[in-house]
Amino acid sequence: MAIAKTELEFMKEALPFWNALSQNQKERIEATASAFTVKKGQSLHDGSQDCLGLILVKSGHLRAYILSDTGKEITIYRLFERDACIFSAACMLKNITFDISIEAESESRVLLIPTAVYNELNESTLAVSGFTNQLISSRFSDVMWIMEQVLFTSFDRRLANFLLEQSAVEGSDTLHITQEAIANHLGSAREVVTRMLKYFQSEGMVSLFRGGVTISSRKKLEKLSEK
Amino acid sequence: MAIAKTELEFMKEALPFWNALSQNQKERIEATASAFTVKKGQSLHDGSQDCLGLILVKSGHLRAYILSDTGKEITIYRLFERDACIFSAACMLKNITFDISIEAESESRVLLIPTAVYNELNESTLAVSGFTNQLISSRFSDVMWIMEQVLFTSFDRRLANFLLEQSAVEGSDTLHITQEAIANHLGSAREVVTRMLKYFQSEGMVSLFRGGVTISSRKKLEKLSEK
């Protein structure tokens, strides 16, 4: 799985530490990086089982989530074009003791620097270590936001927020997403989502169809999400 | 507030990057580090208002928590002897967008490297950058643990866990902590804590007194916490 020239160019541009690398280091990445396509719904990383390396999203989008023993989930962050993720190389990070899973939410093209290579760079080069730091901090902030939402925000507001976010991701007011999937994003139960969506429908904010939700009043949803 | 020789020695030992520093860098820390005592209940860091620097606990213990607009809290981690905290220098960390507060849970002696000094070290020295990385990763893991607890663990089990942890911290089965304070640790409401503690009492796990809780059956609590 060698990497095409255009994809290598994309990587050079997207990684802020590239210019701080030595010629040797650059060649090592060029020789070991790979690119692959992940289908919608396909898993890319599954907890501590995997330790692929640093991934960089070239197109499409991924979601990272945690999973309980009983199969309950919550989405902790999403990755879009040019976003990098270090938790797919979590084994190289001391003190990271949690497992996350990553799957594609739409067909995605992903570039990869293998863990061993990235770890070498991280341990020898200040600019790479600084980048790792920023990546972890950024995801940490995402997770703190989710935690504040879960703890301090009412469920109606979280659901309104999610529908608006999902609409931005899909670029449409018609969201092809099941109530089960919404529950998994929000760390909630399907019954709770169903009840709240029916309430939203009765208030004229959304209309429900088999396998999805249509936003009928963006204004009302936005008002609720800002409550 | 200069730093005493014994406290400087403690700092040298507790900071794993010390030996990787240049003579100049060591002298810069020695000249700028300070030490101070924080009384029980006193605030040490209050969200984005403060940006003290890297703190290192010499004795006592601190708790870090987040606070909602409505005054609801949850403890996200605790710091004990030799623990360092970087979020008291959060302003130097790119991509950290959340605010935490830190207060002393018992009278504590705290050593401090000012933000500007630590930031210089962090941006120039790989060993320091690696240490920052490990600190952030470690707190991130703490927060993920809390999040999993909040999302996936029943409240009775979380409360049992908390009482056992608190007993280890206080070194006693008699815990001088109000139900309000327990609620703040767990991100819950006082009423919920009261109800569950009364249930624990009826099951012979604890007995309640004004201003505190006594663990009467550690065995039963442990069994519940492992459920």
C-alpha cells in the first residue's frame, strides 16, 4: 500500500511539523506511509486491539466513540478532512489507559504513518512532540465538552444540538439516521430518543420517517439548542 | 516567596525531566520557583481567570473539578503528593478550551514553576514536552474514567466507589464529608445522594451522622463497587 504522490503532498501540507523534519525523517515517512479507503460503517480502530499509527483524514469523515460492557455507546469526537488522530496509536502514549473505537461515518480516504515511525519522530523531534501535545489537548477539549453536555445540559437541548450538527455534516435537512444511531451518538437509550423526537414532532420542529428525521423548523431547533 | 532548599530538592526529584535540563535552565527554575501553603477548602486555580504555572504537590491533596453555570460540580481528578498539574497553566496549552477549578481538600504545600518559565522549557526541550504530554494524557485518562462511570455505571456503584476512595484518602472509616460535598464530587444532586445513603444505611453498609458518614461494612461496599 504505497502512497500516491498527490496524497503525499496532501500529508506534507496537513502536518504542521513537516518542515521541521530532517531529510532522513521525511524519507522515512515517505517510505512507510500508506493510504486506504474505509467504507461507510467500517471500523478503523477497535480499542487496545489495534495500534495502527497516526491517521490523517484526506476525505470523508470518521467518528470516535467509547463502548460499555453492555454495548452502550457515546460519540466523543468526529474527524473531518485534514484532521489527525493519535488515539489510533494509543499504545505509544504513556498514561493513556482508555480504549476508543473509530469507524467511518461516510466512505473515507485515510492516510497512515505507522506507530513505530511516528513514535520515533515523537521521541526525537520537538516539533512532533508539540504536535502530539496539541492533538491530545484538542481531543481532551472535545471530551470535556461532551462531559459538560452530559452532566449539565438537558437532553432536549443536546438532541436539538445533535440534529443541527448532523444536518451540517450531511449538508441536508433530511437526515438518514436511525433513532438507535442517535442514541449511540448521545450515550442514551433508544426509547428516550424516540420519546423526545415525538415531542419535537408535536412541536413542529421535525418530522419523522422510517430510518430518519427531517428538520422542519431549523429556527425552533436553534432556539432550543441555545436555551 | 523564594523556595527553600529542601523543597527545591523535592522538586528536582519529582520532575523526571530535571536531569535533561541545561545548567541555565536549572538556574532559571531555581530563581523563579515558589512554594506556598493552601488551607483546606481554599481555591488554588479558578478557570481561565488564573494561569499560575505548573504546580507540584509536596504534601496534602487537591481536587480538580468543573462547574456548570448553575453551580453544579463534578470532581474530575485528585492530586496527591508528587503529582503535578499542568491545567493551572492551561493558558500556555493550545487547544485546551475548557476551564477547571482546583481547590485544596486538606491543607497542602504546593510548589510552583511560573507559566512563562515552564512554557519556555516546554517549547525548547524535548524531555519537558514529553512530560507535558504524559501529564495531559494522564488527566485525559482520569476524565475518560469519570465519563465512563457517569455514562455506564449505576449510581449506587459510583457512590460505593467514592466512599471507599474517600476512606483511603482520609485514612479512616469515619468520613467527615457532607452530602452536598459528595453530590459535588459525583456531579449529582444532594437529594439523590441522601436517598442512596439512606438505602446504604438500611442495608447495614454505612451509618450516617451530622456532617458525615461512617463505613460500617467495608465488605458489603466493596461487593457493591465491583458489581
